[in-house]
Amino acid sequence: MIKNSHQTLPFLLAYNQKKLRLGFALDSFLNLFDWRNKNRSFNEVPATILVVQSHLIGDVMMAIPLLRALRKRYPHSKITFLANDFAKGLLQGCDFIDVVLTVPFPWGIRSYHVKNLWKLVGMILYLRRQKFDLAIDAQIDFRNIFFLFLTGARRRLGYDIVGGRIFLTDIPEFPRDLVHLLEGRLSVLRYLG
């Protein structure tokens, strides 16, 4: 089991251990340059929210409770969900999402073809123009966290248990009693009340 600097979690057994070690090593190095204000609370109502889920169909389905809870908490906010291409058909017309965007995430579909990378860059540029108030990592993944940073969202919420602390503005304490991935992804919203 991988151990990061602040906790050991059975939850992390579901992750690729080699990638976790790499993420923790990179995170330790990047944290030397951490410039964030760590004592901020989240009490504003975001006008625009971006939720990123970069992995497979089951992961998209596990993001649905998170999206429903967000809509309940922020009924007047514009919620944009970004996922791989297959998500559009699954979630189009859902009343708890305002916009469904898709892009082939290379790490989600395991294809780093130049065409996919180019589309990803285009999506980053598009999202930067949207100026999101809040972006949420629905996967608990270092690559998603870095992607949130690249979008330029003003606030970036996610867990740092897989690394990426420097790229987040809001990092809740990870609940130690969670075992299932669904619970872990949904629990990030406790931070928002």
C-alpha cells in the first residue's frame, strides 16, 4: 500500500501503485514551490462550475450523485460537465447539468495520439475563456488536478491523496473511513456544505 505524507488509506489500493508513487514524488518536488493561500474558506456561491471526469463509463456513472448534489446545493449556478466522448449520449438532457462537453482524454482512453492531444489543448483554451468560478475533480486523479489548473478556474477543488496539491486551491480532508470509490468522489462536496 502506498503512503503519502499525511495518511495511509485502503482507498488507494484501487489505484495503480506505480503511478501513485510517481505522483507522490512529483508532488513532493512541486510543493517546494507552493504559492497558494492555504487558509481560505469556501462560502461564496459560484456562478459557473466545471466538473471534470476523464475516465471510463463507470466513472461517469459514479459522478452522477456528485452532479445531483451540486445542483441541489447551487440551483442557480451553471454546471458544466466535461468527460470523454461517450458521456454526451449518457447525460444529454439531464436536468442537473446545464452543459455536457466532451473531449478524448488521452489518459482516460489510453490513446496519446497527436489528434487527441490537439483536441485536449483546444478544450483547455476553450475552458480558459469560460472563466469558471469553481472546478471540481470528480476522479481523484493527479492528471485531472493538473488539467483543472490549466483551465484557469478561479477555485479548484479536489483531494490531494494522489498528489497534485500545488494545483488545487481548495483541499478538504479526505475521510479516513471511506472504502468505495463512489463515496470518495461524492465526499468532496462536504467541503462546499
